[in-house]
Amino acid sequence: MSNEIKTDLKLAMPSAAKMIEEKNLDINSINGTGVDGRVTKGDVLLYLSSTSNSKSEKNISSPTNNIFKGKENGMDVVVPVLGESVVEATVSKWIKKQGDYVEIDDPIIELETDKVTLEVPASVSGILENTMVSEGDTVEVGAVLGTIVAGEKPINNKEAPKDLKSKNDNKEKTEVSNIEDRPVNNVVETSRGETNVNLEERIPMSRLRQAIARRLKEAQNTAAMLTTYNEVDMSALMEMRKNYQESFEKKNGVRLGYMSFFVKASIDALNQFPAVNAEIDGNDIIYKNYYNIGVAVGTSQGLVVPVLKNADKMSFGETELNIAEFGKKAKDGSLAISDMAGGTFTISNGGVYGSLMSSPILNPPQSGILGMHKIQKRPVAIDDKIEIRPMMYLALSYDHRIIDGREAVSFLVRIKEIIEDPRRLVVGA
């Protein structure tokens, strides 16, 4: 059953509909950014913020109110719409400091949600006069972060304002004094087995790390998760890659990797075993007749899974280009929420870190995830002879509630067949 609530001519999510009713708002004047134009809680908060700002501007222009005199050109920096169902973020860091001059589109502050990290740019050029939140604060959509007073760039912007400079000097002096007052040896001798608290460090988990932890635990608690394994001989694929690497790179502007083959092999197997591409919704099974393949990428902030939308319609070159672009975005921290939404199946390659074998955890609400691993030469039996071959262990974790063991094993065998003979992708065999 759908959980949206219809209000007048527009649809609103339950939390948004409640706010609209409580504050007696006209939903038709609120811009909906959710799916099919649905109004989310974030949309309502942003609408309330813009309404409040417009009222403030009227008060500023009033001849009887001169409290903002000299700041008529000021512009508030507000928390933008963060995406559907995302209504708050954590202030990760101030990129610009109070008193800095900023140009239009200069990044001012970095916000972190449980899905992405994003930078809020300046909408006008001027001096960042007020910073109203601190790093680590939680802010809602539409909240004011600071104020930029429009103006020309100062001739000498290196020196900080005197009041700020004196505060910094006093702070430095206090810190130096505190250091001098500390004992020379502050390490507490402890008996064996006791923890020396001076060697511990406590830091809050980032929103992204909290989301990763929550989703992984949710997968373990909800799904009947099981993993099946196989191994694949990479000889044929490595030979094909070696033969066509140069011409492929010249034509497509990107190197030919192994991931595109595993993406194509997964799509072929998903087509044969649609339950692996499905998800559970209550007592229903939703079969996805499209293939949005998530490719897990490790970053310094944690694991993110950007999604190749309609990967079955991409060529090998387009697949590799998109994977390379996602890797660059992940490294820069510029992945958008839309980049990671809508996945139906995930591929994780622990082999890039040297993992020989592992059991990947499902990415809910998906029902299957393929784990790739390190390519390692091992002795194997080929036609009753022992040969050294480049081998890779494969792992498929799946939700046993909708995927039977026969389907899971057959799925993995199909991927093995394609990787060991990539020509199957061309002739459809």
C-alpha cells in the first residue's frame, strides 16, 4: 500500500502533509522535488524558510526599521534541498572563514548527509560576514548557515579584522599557557590489563558511516542471507583484454578493465534468473525488468555504491567511462544522491585491496550482491593435468527468502561460463 498522502491536486509524503496541515499552508505553492512531483518534508522546510526570508526583506526595506542598515545587499547562505526524504545534514567543515571574500559559485561550506557530501556555493560575491553554525552542528533544510554581504574584493584581504585577530592572538596565548602549565610527563602509569585513557581518541561517526552501519545491520537482521562460492579461470579474459587494450583505449578514451565484463556477465545472468534482480516489499516480490548495476567504491569516508543506470543498454566503452567517472567523483566527494539511487544489483570488488575471499553483505532492498576477489595463480586440474592458471574466487550473497539455492548456484555458474569464454557475450550463447 502506498504511504503517500494526497492533498488537493498534489501528493505529499506523510511527514510533509502533517506539517502542511499544522501550519495551514497551500500545498500548490510548494515546489515538490520528490518522485512524480511529491512534496517532501524538505520542500516544506525550504518553503517556510523562503517565506521567512521574504518577510525579513520587507522589514529591511521599511523606513522605520534600520537595524540592518548597511546590509541591504546581504544574502543568507541556506541549507539547500538535500534530496527526497533527506531533511537534515551535519556541518562537515567551513571551507571559507568569517571575514573571507568569496566569488560567485565559490564553495563556502561542506555538508554531510547519510548519503552524500555536498558543498554549498556562494550565490553572490562579497564578504562572508556571519557564520551562524559550527562544524559538527546538525542543520535542517532551509536553515541559515551564514550571511554574505555583497561588495568588491578588498585590496588587501590577507589581514584579518582587528577584533578577530586579537581573539586569535588571545586564543594562541591561552593555548601556549595551557601547554606550559601541563606536567612534563602526563602519561599515567597503569597496572597490567588497565586501559590508558591518554592513548584513546573518541570521535563521532560521520553520517555516511552511521548510514553504512545501519544498512549493513538491517540487511543481516532482515534478510535470510546466504552466500555461495565458485572460482573462475581468468586466462581467456586476460588474453582478450591484452589483445584489444590498445585499440579499445584509442577508440573509447578509457582503458578496458575487468569490471565491464562482470557487469555484462551479471546482466546476462540476471536475465536468466530474474529473482536475483528482484526485491521484497511486504508480502510482494517486485521483479525489475531493467538493470541498474551498483558498483561499490571505497572512499576515505566509507563505502559508496554509485549505480550504472540501464547498464544493459551501455556498450563496453560507455560502461568503463561511467565507472571511471564514478571513481573520480567518489574520490572528490562530488557524488550526487541521484548517482546512488535505484540500484537493482551490486558488484563489489575486494580484490583491488588484495582480498582472496569474502562474503559480501547485501545492499538492501536488493536481493543479490556479487563479490569479486584477487586474481591469483594457482595449480588447477585441466584435462587431467596440473596447470598454473590465474584464478579468482567469486561469491554471491543472496536473500534466501526469494532466491533458492539452485537459482543462486546456477547464477554464479553462468557468470563463470561467460568470464571463462567472453565470446558468449558476442554470440549470445
